[in-house]
Amino acid sequence: MSDAADRYYERAGVLIDQGRLQDAADELRAGLAVEPEAPALLIELANCLVGLEALDEAEDVVAAAMRVAPAEPAALQVYHQLLEQRGDYDGAEQAIRQAIELDPEEAAYHSSYSWLLLEQERWDAALAEADAALALDPRDDDAPIGRVFALVSLDRPEEAMADARRKLAAAPDDAGAHAVLGLTCMAVGDHDAAFDHLREAQRLDPTKDWLRDFGLIGLGISGRPLYAALIAVLIERRRARRPTPDPRLRTVLLGPLALLATLGRVSVRPLSTAVLRCSRYGRLAVTRSDTAAARVFGAVLLVVLLDMLVATLARGVAGAAVTLVLGLYALAVTGVALDADPWGRRRLVTRVAAAHAAGLALWTAVAVPVGVLAAGA
């Protein structure tokens, strides 16, 4: 690899260590513009794309890597990760076994195979591969974690606990070691210690989702699968929420229907935050900004409910209905303001507020005369 391409490769490595996969991928693409068939650049780019879940592009890149370096086991390892993400466990197993055949002394390949076997719940085989990885490289980062998973799944929690404690003793500032010990504590029913270790993992490395990768698995192993499933659903709903789009003419024409759609979209974050905060483990998935947003949204909701109560007592059902509509409008605009990107917040909130106000005014202008005519008839 040329010196110019190597500089891109080194910069990408630093970015990967920082968890900045998209920036790393951009550096690697720039390197490939200098040297299009550099196997190391192609393999690392494919690895980044797998991490970014851009699997179609990753497949093209790893195919190019295997074409220019057909005997390179690192390319097969990335291909195995891609197939594993797609759920093709047979193809993934074939790829990683080929990598091991090409380089049987590389601990990382045995460790990767161990994790694949864990995915298929082949606990004994997974434990054997984790042991093989550790025999080759006792400092391997992933194999001890896979070994603990396998031991817990084989109902050997005492051995798993001993392994997890050894790993933490060797690296007390390692977030992964805390997460592994947290999962093991769940398996033996010590949820106080489990929560403390998972929280410490989150503090040490906030770039990773320790709750999803370890906490939810631990809850399932410890006999709380429904609890884990509820937290997983709430987290996925938060991730899947879409940003509020710029309002269009249909926002005005649909009036209260468009208002309800906006409110439904922006209420996902504060409402899921409120539910997650009711759970000890769920709080690990909640950031300070999430909590602040939920409190503001909740305060506005409380004001709306109090106003509705006063309006009902003072003006009856009609007054309560008007207050409800205005309250929903206030909640929707507040939610948009809390969810919006800071750079474009003022413009988006102004446009959304104006569009929904115009829609409500239009529907009121049509509904009042129609109501009067209906009452006269």
C-alpha cells in the first residue's frame, strides 16, 4: 500500500477507535480513490459498512476485497459478520471456518466463531471456541465475554462469575468487563450489583448500548423475558421515530387530523422516557436530554389537563372541547421544539405552529356555519 493510502488507513483506524464509523468510512473511500485495489482499505471499509448496517454496499466492497486477495482470512471474517447480520448462519459459519482454516493461529477468528455459535444457542461448541481463542491469545477482548455467555447459558453461573471477576480485576476501567460482570450478576439474581456494573459500563463508554447488548440478554437469562422485551420495544420505538417534516398544504387542509399525527410523532420520546424511567434497567437507556424533554412535555400536559378541568367546571363540555384542541396544539408545538435539531429549530417550530394554527382556523371557519345551519334545520 502506498504511503498516501496508508495515511488514510491510519486516520480511519483512529476514527474507528473513537466509534466514528461514518467518518472512518469516508477516510477509507478517500484512500481507495488513491489505491482502488488495496485489500486492507477494502476490508476495513467493509467492516465499517457492516457496523453502519449498510449491508448491500458492504457486500460489494467485501466481494472486491476477496477478488483481489482471495486467500485473505480477514476478508472472510468480515463476510461472516455481514452474513450473520442478515441471518444467514450457515453461510456465516462456512465463511468463518474458511478463515480459521487459512489462519488457525488467529484468536479473533475463533472468538468470532464462538459468538456465531452463541447466536445459534450451541453453547458447548461456543464455549470450546472461546477457550480456543483464549489459548491462542489470553488477552483477547471478546473471547472472555463469549465464554461467560456460554457458561451462563449452560447453567454454570459460578464459573461465569469467577471469569467475569477475573476480567474486571485485570481491567477495572474496562466498560466491557463491567458489562460482563453485570450480566453474570443478573444470572445469579443479584440485580443491585448488576445495575451498578451496567451503569458503570455506560459511564465509562457512553458510545455503546450496554443495556441492549448485555442488560436485555441478562434479563432474558435470569427469567424476565417479558420485562426485557418491553424495554427493547420502547428503545426501538425511540430509535425508529422520524423527525418532524416541514408542513405542507395538506397539513392545513387536514386540520385536527394533521395535528394528531404530529402529536403522535413527537410524543414517542417523552412518553417512552417516562415509562423507561419507571424501570431500574430502563433508566440506563435514558439520557439527561431525554429526561429534560420528558419533564417539559409532562409539565405542558399537566397544564392542559388542569385547564380542561377548569373549563369543564366553568363552561361545560363545549369549553372543555375548545380547551382540549388548544392544549393538543400546545403539546404538538412543544414536542416539535423538543425534538428538532437546534440549528433549524426556530424555523421548523414557526412553520409547524403556523400551519397547524391555519388548519384549525380553517376547520373552525367551516364547522361553525355548518353547525349553525344544522341547528336551524
